[in-house]
Amino acid sequence: MKHNISLLFLAITLLSACRGSSDSKATGANDTANISESPASRTTPIQKTEVPKVSIEEAIELSKQGYRFVDCRTPKEIANGKIDGALEMNVRSYTYADIIRDSLNQDNKLILYCQAGVRSALAAKLFSELEYPYVVDMTGGYEEWLEYHQNQ
């Protein structure tokens, strides 16, 4: 029961999370957490509650090692573009936790992202609560992904 209440609270938080925008940069939402082990070299599952943040460069390297991008934005946002091959999982859906359980197994290696990084961080916590051990959160989201690739 306590676990269900925790998931319900997290789902409500995800649904009410503000839409990512350039304002998130002013709040520090795009800061990269300092992790002691590079996700690219990780051979053991992430501990429950640990949700590493990775840079765009690290996410690209992880994708080359079998990690898959998961777009946590709404269908309307995704219609304007997404990372090639990304799974689409609308974090604002009331059935998001069910979609995770029904669509993905716990051995999947996932890189979460949204528009600017706020919703993917919340989604990463939900994946962790559901004990998905190979989940990372790409900082900066799709906005910074586009900027990164425009500058390459």
C-alpha cells in the first residue's frame, strides 16, 4: 500500500511538472550531477534511488553501447522532432507507470530525456522506484541536444 501511494504521488508530480523551457537553465535544472563512475563503464546495475545524470556526449556513447533513448515528452512536442530511434513515452500520461511495466523489461538500458530536463528527471525516479537498474537521465533535454548538434 505504501509503495502504491508513493507511485501515485510520483505520478501526480510527473503530471503536474512544468513544461521544460529555457527558464530551467536559470533554476539549475540542467546541472550535471557528479557521479563517481562513468555510465559508459558501468557493469553493475544502478542502485535503487540512484539516477545518474549524463551529458549529451555521454548519452551518445551509451547509445553506441546498447542504451536506448526514451522521449518523455508529449505527442505534441514530439511532433516537432525527436532523437532518431527514441521510444515515445508521454510522461504526462495517467498510465505512464503501467506503460513502463507493460512495454519494457528491467534489463533495458535507457537514456531518458524531455524538452529541457525536468520531466525526464522525474521519470528517472519513477523508473528507479520500479527497480529498473540501467536508467540514466540526459541533462539539458532535447533543447540542448539540438543546440549541440547545430554546433557540431
